[in-house]
Amino acid sequence: MTPIELKEAVLSVKRWSRSDQRAPNKPIMMVYVLSRYLQGHEQFFLYEEVFHKEVQDLLKRFGPQRSVYHPEYPFWRLKNDGFWIVNNDEECKSRKSNTDPSKAELIKHNVTAGFNDQAYSLLKGNDQLTLELIELILSESFPESIVPDIAFQLGAELATRNVQKRDPKFRKEVLRAYNYQCAVCGYDLRMDDVSVGLEAAHIKWKQFHGPCDVSNGLTLCAVHHKAFDKGAFSITKDFKVKLSDSLNGGDQAQHLFFDFDGQLIRLPKKDNWMPNVGHLNWHQKEVFK
Ligand SMILES: [Zn+2]
């Protein structure tokens, strides 16, 4: 296995087949393990409470809102993707049931897993390759506004930036449609005629085939863009701001967020520029917390 083959294997992990639904279990499991390698962890990880909790916390924080989180699924299922190996799995395989082993079973049988020998020998001592893989996986699963936050959470300092190519046409059209103002707060600072800190957000993420059309865009200031991509708020089908119950903060948070709860956003002038309701629904279902 070469580094390129490893990258290809990691990128072709079966997760995009699940159409529009966000399924970040495998990407999060992979970046968690890779980031632990950077910190000197050995090849295999024992499935234990601490491991379960750490991966679960990442899924809760960066994955879509779900009633339960299952870090045990990717731990087990990644073995079908060509670079992952599960050890002490005999007891789990000989079960009557055809379902994946539960967390309790993995713990009981001391099941361990990690990248296989070939992949691990490439990764061991090659921090550069490990970081590249982390960035590659994150960029395929999350919008660029929050990739650095996840990397930071993992303790991985990403050297390269902007792996994804921005679409300058999309940005220009979206900013124009919204009259160069944040759709939520109206922020519109300019230096002469150049907007500062104003961004074009995708409502449905590019990573899930959200199109680069104005109807899938929102002009947002940098603060509201990041908060939107993290699911701190969403926009309802009647174009009102809907805040997550998890939000809290002081005066500035009041001013930037709570004051806008339930308020109509600033909408574009033309009907065909209006935010697409299907994309808004996707955001509420898959991103909003
Ligand atoms: Zn704003």
C-alpha cells in the first residue's frame, strides 16, 4: 500500500452512498484515531468507556442531532473498507444475531481495532501524511468554516488550508442577491467598496451535493456563518431565525443571537433567489442542534 492508495481507500469509505443523510460516524472515528496516532498512541485501540465517550462527544458536537450515538458501529464496520482491522472479534462473530456487536459485547471481549499493518506502517512517524489524511477526511465531510474547529478539538494543527476550492461566482452572486448584508443581523462593513467579513454560506452543504446556486446560499457575517454551519441556529421554511436551545452567553450573544430569535431574515429581492425550502429542511434536519 502506498500513501496515495491509503488516501484513496480512506476517501472511498462507504458513507456517501447514504444519499443526503449525514452519517459522520466513520469520518469521525477515523480522524479521532489518526489524531491519537499523532499523540503517540499505539496501533490498536481497546474499546472501553473512555474511548466510547471521547468518540461519542465528537459525534454529539459535530454530527447531526440524534437521540442516540453509536461509536461502536464505525469501530466495527470500518473493517469492510480495506485498511482497518478488528482484533478479538471471534466471540462477536459467532453470535446468533446478525446485527453488529453492542458496546457491551465489544468491552466484554476486549475487542481492539485500528488501521491495519500496512496502513499503520505508512502512518507511523509520518505526521505529515497523518495530518493530510485528517484534513482530507474533514474536508469531505464538513464545511470549511468548521474544519479548523474540529481539528482543534482533536488537538491536530492543520498546516494546509483551503483544500476545497471556493467558488468565487457563488460568493459574488449570493452577496449581490442579499444586497451585501448579513441576512440575520444586517452587518455590512465595507472598506471603500469591498465587503469585510461577509461570506456566502451554503444552506445544504457542498459535501452533501448542495448546489452552488443563490437559492442554496445565504449571505452571512463571519460569526453567523460559523454559527449556522455548527447548527447554532437554522432558518425555518417561512424564513425566520430559529435558535438552538443549547445557546447561552452574555450581552453580545443577546445582541447577535437572542434578539433575532423568531425574526424574519433579510430576504433577496427576486423570487428565484429565495432560499430553497428543501435545502432549509435539510439544514434543520441534519445540522441544526
Ligand atoms: Zn450577522
